[in-house]
Amino acid sequence: MKRRAIVIVALVLIAGAGALAWTYRPFQPASVLFSGYVEADYVFTTSAVGGTLTRLEVARGDHVKPGKTLFVLDDVAERALRDEAAGRLRQAEAQLADLQTGRRPPEIEAIVAQRAQATAALRYSEAEYDRQVKLRSTGTSPAKQFDDARAQRDRERGRIEELDAQLRVARLPGREGEIRAAEAAVSATAGALAQAEWRLAQKRGEAPIAAVVVDTLYRPGEMVTAGLPVVQLLPPENVKIRFFVSETNVSQLAVGQTVLAACDGCGTPIPSTIRYISPRAEFTPPVIYSREQRARLVFMVEGRPNERAEALRVGQPIDVTLAHP
């Protein structure tokens, strides 16, 4: 009996040790599940210049490429200002070119013709003066005729000198000060033209990137206020996931880490890269997509899908798990 009792005690001790060992075996935690939703960074196309919307070239759901015209505003006044500035620039450039090249060839030719006439008149007056000199020496010509012939000759010589000076001036460019002023006028009018062209370009909204049209905020005929969005776009790469992590789990995450986002109808989980972890804690929002009770103090984390971003819809609830290597 005594031996039997010892055997029973030994069996009990062995069973207790086995139960104790099972109780304190290392715990293998399951994958931690975080809840969140799909968010996006929208692109709003605007106009820096207000006006009446004349054409809306897209509708909700359209896929647009970069440079696609989205809307057009009334541009009659801007076109008139552009044309006026272009005309003033052409005028200023012509004035500058005129100063840089001197007078026009026809004007120079007119001065040359006048000099030829003056040369012929000078030859006649010199011949008349020589005749009067001979007559005066014989005493057959009165003194007045001699003086008149000499005065006429001197006038013709002076006329030749005057025309020669006009030719020299006509062939010279404008004065340096006038040229600098003309250059400044060209620069100023070119700036005015650039500004007018910029204002005209603002009357046409174009897609800056390939995207989906989410919404149009005006209709043709409505007045668009400068700076307010007209078309709302969503580029696929701007889709992101946003989920919330308790303070006990936030240390497991890091920027650049890969997580898996799962949602209803998405098929296999979508790999995503963490881009941002909020440095501040916040209270759990009153509405959060969750399957279990969560701590009231959480950290907001954002990530970008590495693939299949088109499978996600803004506002859609998601479940996020860590991706194990």
C-alpha cells in the first residue's frame, strides 16, 4: 500500500508539472489588426482670374490626361488686352529699329538728289562769277552785278555744305539716350504683353496630371470667382490609407514599413507603405470601422498603396495588418 501511494503521488506531481509547463509556454501572438479607412489628396483646378464659365469640357467620372482642357471662361476682354499689348510692342520695336539704323533709304536718297541740284546750281553761279570778274576787269560790268554773282556763288557753296551735313546725320543711328529710352519702352511693352497673355491663359483650365474627375463645381453661365475650384480631380497615386494604432502598438510601426490593407471586395490584401505617423495622440473618433473594442488613445498613421490603388474607394473601411517578411 505504501508503495502504491508513492506511485500515485509521483504521477500527480508529473501531471501537475506538465500542466504547469503548458500554462507557461511562450505565447505566440496573432497578427495585430488595425482599423481605418481610405482617404485621398484631391487636386482642385482653379482660375486666378474670375469670369463667366462658357464651357465645361468634362463630367464626373471622366479620366483625363495631362493638358486636357477642363473648362473655359469668357475671355473677350483678355484677348483685347493681349492684342493691344502686342500692337504696342510692335510699335516700340519699330521705333527702336529706326533709331538704331538712322533714316530710311528714301529719305537719304532725297537729300542726295537735293545735293545734286545744289551742285549744278553751284557750277552755274561759279561760271557767272568768273564772267563778272572778267567784265569787271574791263570796266564793262557794274559793281552790283559783280557783287550779286559773288553772293550767289557763296550761297550755293553753303547749300552744298548744309546738304553734306544732313547726309552725315541721316546715316548716323539715333542718339544713345534716345536708343536707351526706346529699349526701355520695348522691355516695358514686352512685360505688358506677357502679363496679358498670362491673364488670357488663366481663362482656360487644364488638367495638371492624369486623374479621374470627382466633381464639377460650376455650370456654364455661372460666374466663377477668382481662386475658387472649378473641377475636383483625383490622381490614382493620391489615394492613401489612414488607420489608427493604439499607443501600445505604435512602436511596432515605422515610416517606410510595409503593411497589408484589406477591404470588402478588394481581393487579396493590398501592400502599402507607411508614409506618416502622427507624433501626437488623439482620442478614438466616435465613428471608426472596428470589429472589437479599441483603446481610446490612438495614433493616426497614413500609407500609400504600392499597387491596385484603383481598387480602393474613398471612405471605404479597411483592416490593416503588418506585413511579415
